[in-house]
Amino acid sequence: MNKNYLIGYLGKNIEYVQNNEQLKQYFFDTKIEQIGDRYCLTNKEKGVGFVFNSDQKLISIHLHDGSDNAYNSFSQELPNSLYFSDNIEKVHKKIGISKFESGGGEILPILGLSKIWRKYWFDNYYLHISFHNKGKSISLVTLGI
């Protein structure tokens, strides 16, 4: 399976995603949840969540590492040959883009230390990566438009 196959689903409508043979493994028996003006398909057991906008177009895909106890680890290939065990330097080297946005690492009241993140922009999508322990491993990969 193409490691970047999920990118091709960004911008597709809910019906297309739900009826797609490749994606049925994630959402076979999952109901759409509406949260405000967004729609979500999540499978916590498979470590994946899809978010659709008010027009019911897929705008982001969230792939979890399983560390937050709410989601198991996403077990399929991650985009750009990434692994959840990759540190921030390895991610940057694999992606090979020198321009990116970054943030996190601040101590927030009540929440404590926020996760470091980087956001890489490509032609038709972005890749947002959150890290554990000041960049030692990946906690969440988000594909979005």
C-alpha cells in the first residue's frame, strides 16, 4: 500500500470516505459524530480520526501513537516514511523541507508543558506533527488541507 495513500482522501466527502474499500477497515461500523459545524469519524481502537468541515469535506486526518489512553496506536504506515519513534531531527531530515512553522514547549497554567510541534506545508496539504518529551518521539501526525 502506498505510504501516502491517505493524502488522496483529503477534500473528499463523507459518503466517499465511508464507502471506500480501503478505508472500511477504519470505519466499518462507525457513526458520524457532529461537533459544532464539524463532522467526525473516529476509531479509537485503530488510532485514527477523520474531521470533515460543514460542507462534509474531509479536512484533516489524525493518526495517534496510542500514548494518551484515549486512542490505540495507528498501526499502518505513516506518511513520508515516518515512525512514531522518530525524533524531531529525524522527522525534519525525512521531510526535507527547510521552511516550517513550529510551536509548543511552553509551560501553560494547569496543563503544564505543552507538546512541541512542527507544521510542514506541501503543494496541496500540510503535515502537522506533535512530539513527546521535547521532541524525542512523535505523539500525533495530522494531515490536513
